[in-house]
Amino acid sequence: MKFLKRLFAILFLAVLVTGGYVFYQGYQDYQEALSRMSVEEMGQQIQANPNYTKLEELPELYLKAVLSVEDKRFYQHPGVDIIATGRAILNDIRAMALVEGGSTITQQLAKNQYFTQDKNFFRKAAEFFMAFEIERIFDKNTILELYVNSIFFGNNYHCVKEASLGYFGKLPADMNEDECTLLAGIPNAPSVYNPIANPELARQRQQQVLRKMEKCGDLTLEIP
């Protein structure tokens, strides 16, 4: 029994030390990234895109679809969703690898604008710190607006307007229900869900979006 208690204490101490080092290094990476470009400069850079689209110019259904599939508690959390993060950590521990991110929209914006797409704990910790900084500087609507104007939709489309014009030949404001929910699912894996290259997979992803919207109470209709 004493041996097991000592072993548990050693393991617990090891976890604390490792976790502390990860967050220390993540904080250093966050500070370095911030020294290269402030959050204000990041926002200005995205807004300088001539295809930048204001939130009020986007269909409400599209925004609901994005929130349902990417970050359903977006307007409640401070940049990091503790519930989603806890679930992701448990799944990562079971798999002994970073298999689930649990990233919020704010964290995704931080990752896309400041860090690499590599999956490692240091980057994840840096992303946490940057997400809190972004939430300190910008309000929720601005963060969501910056996000949809900077994510990759495949086929060389890097914002919602480019994707809407490219895939549907229309401005975002003119997208119908089918197009809104189809477009919302693409950024999860743009090369896989590109509706031109993989129309069947894009439709399968759309069904996932619809199910999540129904679960969130944002949709009551079926889109074929």
C-alpha cells in the first residue's frame, strides 16, 4: 500500500512538473508571437482584405451553422471552453496523443494567425494565452467576423466572400439555406470537404452540420 501511495505521489508530481513546463514554454511562445504582431495589428491585417465581409452582411443561418459546428458556447466562454477542453484532454490521454483539439473559434483564430498547424502541447498552451489576449482586445462579434474572414475554405479561397463567390457565384448575403450549411462545414478539412473536388464528402459533412444545428436548436428543416 505504501509503495502504491509513493508511486501515485511521484506520478502526480511528474504530471504537475510536466504541465508547468508546457505552460511555461507555451507562454514564452505566446510572448514571442505577440512581439512580432500585436492583436490589433492582426485584426487590421485581416480587415484590409478587399473581400472582407461584415457580420451584418452574412446570413443568420450561416452564422448559426458556424457556431453550431465549431463552437456552440462561443458567446459564453472567455476564449477557452473548459468543457470542450476537458473532454479533449480525456480523449487525448486515452489515445496518448493529441487526437482532439477542443479548440474554440478564438483559439482557431489565434492558431491560424500566429502559430503553425503542428499538433503539440506547447503550441496548444501558447494558443490558450493568445485566445485570452484576443478576447481582451476584441468583442465577440468582431472575433467571429475576423474568423470567417480569415479561414481557409479550400480551392484557394481564404475568406467567406471568396468561398461564396467561388463555389456558388453569389455574395454571402445571397446564400440560401443549402449553401449556408454546406459552406459552414468546409473549413474543418478544406481539402476533404471541397464541394468541387469531393461533392459527396462535402454533402456528408453538411449532414453533420445539420445534425449539430438541430442539437443546438438552431434548425428544424431538412436540407437534401
